[in-house]
Amino acid sequence: MGEQRAALARCVGDAERFLTDAWGQEAHHHRASGGYADLLSLDDVDRIISASGLRTPAFRLVRNGQPLPPSSYTRKARIGSRPVSDLVDPGRVFALFDDGATIVLQGLQRSWAPLARFCRDLEADLTHPVQANAYVTPPVAAGLRIHADAHDVFALQTFGRKQWVTYADGDRPLLDVSLEAGECLYLPKGLRHAARTIAEPSVHITVGVRTVTWESVLRRALDQALSAALDDTGAGSLPPGFADDPARLAGAVADHLQGLAKQVGALDAASVAHQAAAAFRSGRPPLLTGQLRQLLAVGDVDDATEVVRRPGSHCRVEGGGDEVARLVLGDRTVRLPARAAPAVRWVAAQDRFAVGDLSPYLDESGRRVLVARLVREALLMIDR
């Protein structure tokens, strides 16, 4: 579906070379031909702060490496009948920014549509979850002090300029680079760094990659093996006095370890790999921008209607034939009649098609019903 690893290439240039030479190993500096202002501009930040009704913890302010108390930039208000005390106070936020504070917008992959789409595309390229924060820093200011992140980072400069310094052991500078608008700096997990502005203000997006680790995959498999082993032995609590005679307990421990080893040996590698992939997909719900209009339009679907795959959507078709067809859509599974499986498999391989193109698989009524269902499930969008 679409150009391979286009979102990653936008950050690093040659995606395959980056994954071989830099990913998880060293910093990487790249200038994007189209820049990143479409993801979050200075004017976008202004609108988010001044007119979106932000509440903590969706944003915070930091000065000289220290977070400012939320009470200094929020106010009390009522939303409907409910009183709240953490609503953004735009005037105070802008005054503190003017006084040297950095504005941090958090979790933008959930709340800002351009970044939601970009992050979903980057997740598809990496098959690791990502998150996006933005840092809006006034001239001659620093946000966070020297630190290391517990995840890989892509810093996308959308406005102004920011000076980045990475550090080897101790405080010896390793890389000193001025990141200008349209440039990206990749930092692998654990690399110590700091950033500051000099004469110009800065807006940059930090895309953090929360990598799926071998430890998490194997721990899930071991937990399953342990549960099965305990089911076989009927093990409950250790006997009273076990701590007084560990040697006497050792025989029972050996039996349980033998049972666990047997269950570990019976684990199916393909099943463990499938579960790891399913765990990633299950955390990727569809991006529902525009879904209200889509729902209002499904009643007008006919053979001439053009539909497209919803950006960021995932799907896999299981079953069919003599079984009920199951359409796995990341965060949920949709059950369909077995006879619909060939049509759905065909749909899953398309970027765009007309409803009438399904005629080899379903009659007119069937294809209209199927497409309407897939629009409601946010796999397809009517192209209007």
C-alpha cells in the first residue's frame, strides 16, 4: 500500500541505509526537501494555545530545565456543568513564553490531525509505536538540561533554529549541530543530549519511538508457559515454614522448573511471533478524521461510488470457505459471512476502487452492503 517507508524517508533520506547504518547506533542529521511545517507550524501552535481549550497534562511549561507549576499558567472554569481547574490560560502562557519559558505540547499524535497521520505512517514503516511532543522555545533559552531518553527520537525542526549537542561519556561533546527549519536529527535511545535556542525562536517536534523489545515478547511467551505449567501441577501457596528449610523445598522447586521447561519447549515460535505482531496492531485504532461525513454518506453508495483505503488503517482477513470470515482491523475483529471473504481479500489489496469493481465477487446489493459496512468500520472512505 503506497510508497514503502515514505514517512521514515522523510525523516532520514535513504531509509534502508539509515536502518542499516544508524538505527539504534548513532545520531543522524538530514535535511528534508519539503520541510515539516505542514505537521505543525508556529501559527498552528498559536491556534492550539489560544483557541482549543487545552487542559493539562496535554501541555506544560519548562524554564531552565525545570517545570513551572501548572497553577502559574492555568485557570479555573466550567465545562458544561463541571468545574475544572486546569484549563489553559492563553494570556499567562504567552507572557511566560515571552519571559523565557518553553511551551511543551504533549501527545500530539492523539490530538493534532497532521501529526496523527504522520505518526501512523511512521509506525507502519517501523512497526514500533511512536508518540509526538512539540517544544516551542523563545530566543536565548533552553528547555530541558542534558538528559538521555529511554526511546529513540526524531527531532523535526518546523520553525526557527535550535542548537543540539550530544555527549559521549561524561560531558565531552560528541556532535554539535544547528538544526534549521526543515531538518531532522535522529538520536538513538540512551544518547545524552541537550538543546537550546540562540538568537532565533524554535518550534520542533520530538517523535519518540517506543520500541518493542525482545524482553517484552519473550516475557509474554514465558508468562503463558508459566500459567500452563502451574495449571498442570495445580500449584498454590508454598507450604508453611518453607523459609526455615530451603533445602527441603528444593525438590518441589525442581519439579516446577521441570514443568516450566517442558512448557517453554512446547512453545510455537510462529505463534509467539504472530502474537507480537497482533499486540502491535491492536494498539493502532483507526484515524477517524472525517468519519461523521462518511457515516452520513453511506446511504448513497452505488456502483459508481469511488472509495479509498482510510489512511493509517490496518486489516487482515482470516477464515472464509467453510468458516466465518474475520476481518482483523487492528483494535478489533469484524465477523463477516464466509462468502464475503474473497471480496474482502480483494478489497484489502486495493488503494482505490469503484464499488462496481466488486462485481466478480458479490451481486449489486451485496457489494453495496459490504462497502457501507467497511466505511462504518473505518477501513474505507467514500471519495467525494
